[in-house]
Amino acid sequence: MIPFYACAIAFARHIRLDLENEYSKNAVAYYNAAKQSEYYNTLFSEELSLQTEEAYKKALGIVEYSYTEDEQAQTSLDILFKKGYRKLYNIFKRLPKDKPIYFNSVIGEAIYAKLAKSDHVSDDNFNGHLFAGYYFLNMWPQELVQERKECDELLSFIANYGYNQEHRIQKGLKKYDCAFQERAKSYISQLPKDLFKQIQLAPKNEEFGYTTVFDMESLSSVSIFSELQFTHEDLEALAIAYTHGKRGGIREDFLTYAKYTSYILAMCKAYKQSKEYYFQHNREDVYIEVESIKNELLQAKSALSESQERRMSEQKACTEQVQRLSDEINLLKQKNDALKSELQNVESERRELYALREHIFSLENDSETENTNELSKEQIQQLKNISGTIVGGHPSLIKKLKTYLPNWQYISAGDVSTVRNAALKKSDFVFFVTAHLSHKLYYAMIAKVQDWNAKIGYLSRMNIDYNDSACIGILEYTESGRVKTIKIGNKNLSGVEVRTIFGLKSANFEVSIEGENIKFVVKGYGHGIGMSQTGADSLASSGSTYEDIIHHFYIGVEIKDM
């Protein structure tokens, strides 16, 4: 019934404006519903006028969409039927719903009411009332409906006629029996080959009478017909139409018939072509596509907006969390810095206490241990390359120390201002001479020591009267005359170690002190194990293997794999 309901609305020309208004409310949805319908392009709709076919397709969209259980579309459909067939609806409205209803009588009454205003009811009007009546009938209790079978049979016939090509005059000659084909072919043989060319050219002689009508309507038959393509099938169509006409009582000869029906055929082809062009290129397609794209853009914009809001919310939450974590980190950092500072103070105090403990222990055991806290020659020699500060001490001692440790800093016993001086250089070691040291200077310097993270030492007495020759000397030689052991300061080193440290060419050397300098006199160049490096290199360059080189320098040796 879907195409019949769409036709009923399309046939009611007086509600075309209502149809347009309803269609425009949801054009995209209605258009898509119509295009997807199996009834969009049918024989039933093709035979309609352009305006009626357009109305049919719009009504089809509304009907199809209402079947998707859309209540608004169903309500709109009811309104269109009630407006389009008001008298028929009023007849149904007056009928009691507890008594049998005779469908033919209701339709007959509506048709009679239509005839009362005019002398003719068109097929479209009749069919429209029939289809609308069936629409209203479906609102009725089915057990009360009489003549339902006859109504269904009538609708079935209309549907079969509308959708079955066999009920119509066929265009192809092969679809007819042999006798019909023979008669039609005899007519075709009478036609001039340029029949359709005559109507496509400027009118001449008697053809001028047929084209005058086009001039009256401000149309050019030449312009309209020249764009049409005519085939042999079109000649067959004229012969088929004439053969059917002869059965119906046409009396004029075939050539006369074909002369004016060729114009009718050409106008039919032009009209169908115009309809096809209209539905392929009308503004509605573009409008619908634009609206569809617009809706998609709106949906995308809405989705994007929701995504942005969600992202902003997540970003806000992340920002708040980062801020909380940052605050916690800063708090922990502050606690860590405080603990680190406290640890440094504790460590500095620990070093100070440890140094003091060692100093006191050395004083208590001074009688048992000889020169426990004295700075020997070896110690002073080691301290020359160390950044240090001497705090306190007798002026004569300081003067003597400056000759041996000129790069160190010296702070006299009562000079607290020097400690507070910003120009005071940082030192790695700080020694307090306890024999000449004030409490005020001690505590002031302890604060500096903590800032420098320097090591602390305490001295009770110092022996700086030593012999330079005791600083370095060879203790033992090897059988080959090379240095085996040498004393440097308070350290005993091998000759090979000294050779490597000072970059000497051999371990066969003599050493002496000249003023502030140490002098090495070296003999030879090599390892002292019987191999010439230069000779070995020369042999290798000439192609000798490592076995050949070893046998060259060491006679009687045997090489084994381990």
C-alpha cells in the first residue's frame, strides 16, 4: 500500500503546499527514505505528470519514513490525508464503530459528492479516493469491514496494471504474434526513411500546419526535436499503434496517421527526456546533499566540542594533579634540603669531634708515642700541592712554614677579621695549632670549615728542621744494575713504577736533589729483558712471525701452547 498512499497524497493537488511544508521540515530524512524505497522509480510513477511525479516522490519519502515508527511522521501523514480527502474522512468519522461498514458504499458516497460539483471525476481523483479510503479503513476494527475482499482484489488489479508491462501496449514488435507482426511490417514498408528527419527540419508545405501550434506556444519544434534520437524501434512503435488503432476503428490510411503521430511520439520522447533531466539535475538533489553534509558537519562539530570539553576537563584534572604533585615535591625538596643541611652540620661536627678526639688521644699518649703530631719533612713535602690553611701558631713558626708552604693561607692567633673576609680562599685542609689559638678565632673558623666541607687537623708541635737529602733516595738495585726500590717521601716505590710515573727511558738511573728540583740521570732505553724494540719492529716489517722474533732474541727457548 505504500505507493498507493503516496499516489493518494500526490493526486490531491489542493494540498501541494502542505506537502511542501511538511517535506521541508525533515527534507534529508524524507529524501533518503524515498531514494532507498523500491517504489521510487516504477512504471506506475513514470506515467504521471512531472508535477505529480515530484509530489509522489516527496509523499513516498514521508510514507516510508512513517513506517520507521517515527510518531511525528505518522502524525504528519494523518494530517495530509485528512486535509486532502476531507469529505471522505468526514464520512468515515460519522460512521459508528460498532456496526458493519460497507466500503463500496462509503467510496461511492464520496465519489457522488465529488460529482455533485463537477460533471467528471478523473482517474486520478477516483484512485486517490480509493487509496485514501483504504488508509482510513485501516483505522477501523477489521471484523466490521464488509467487502474487504472486493477492495483487495481491486487494489491488486491496479497494482498489477501499474507494475506489469504486459498489461500495457508493448513497444517491441517481437512481443506480438506472427499475424500481428506481418501486418505491422507491411505498414513499416510504406514509411519514408526520412520520416523523423522531416519533423526535425524546418517545416515545409503541409508540415507547416502541424508546427504552427508550436509557434503559438512560443516553442521551436526544430529545436526540441533536433536533439532527439530516433531508431527503427520508433518506426515499429508507429506501426504497432496503428495496428491496434485499426482494431479500434481508425479509418485514415497509415501514411496520414504516421504523419501526425510522429509529432506525438517526438513530443512524448521529449517530455520523458525532460522529466529524466529534471529528476537528475533538480536543485533538491544538491540541496539534500548540502543539508546532509551540513548535518554531518554539525554532528562532527558537536562531537569535536564534546571531545574538547572532555579533553579540557581531563587536562584540568591533570593540571590539578601535577600541581598537587609539584607542591608535594617542593615540600619534600624543602625537607630534603633541611635534612641535607642538618646532615652536613652533623657531618662537619662529627669530623670536628673526631679530629678533637684524635688530638686529645695523641696528647694523652704523647709519652708513649714519639712525635705523634709533628709535621715531618715528608708530610710537608706532600702538602705542597694541597690547598690548605693554618690557623693560629707562633709568629716564628708561621714565618718558617711560609718558606716550605708558600701557597697556603695563614691566619694569626687573634685575627678573627681575616676569617670574616670575603676574599678568604676555600681550602681542602684546615690545621689548628692548638698552642697559640683563641676560642673566638676557633669558632669563627669552624663555621668556614663547615661551608668549605674541609678536612680538620689539630697540631700541638711541629718539627720542620729536616735534611732535604732524606726526602728521596735509592734503597736497592737489581743484579743488572737497575733501580729495584726507591724511597720518595714516606713511600717506597719500585724502579719500574718511578720509570713509568716520570716517563724515564729506563729503570737504570741515578737521582739527586738540587735546590727545589729533583734530578734523574738515566742510562739506556728499554725493558731490560734482552729484547730490542727497534730490532723486533724491523723483523716484523720484513715478514717475520712472533715465533721467529722470539727465537732470534732468545736462543734455546721452546714455545708451548697452554
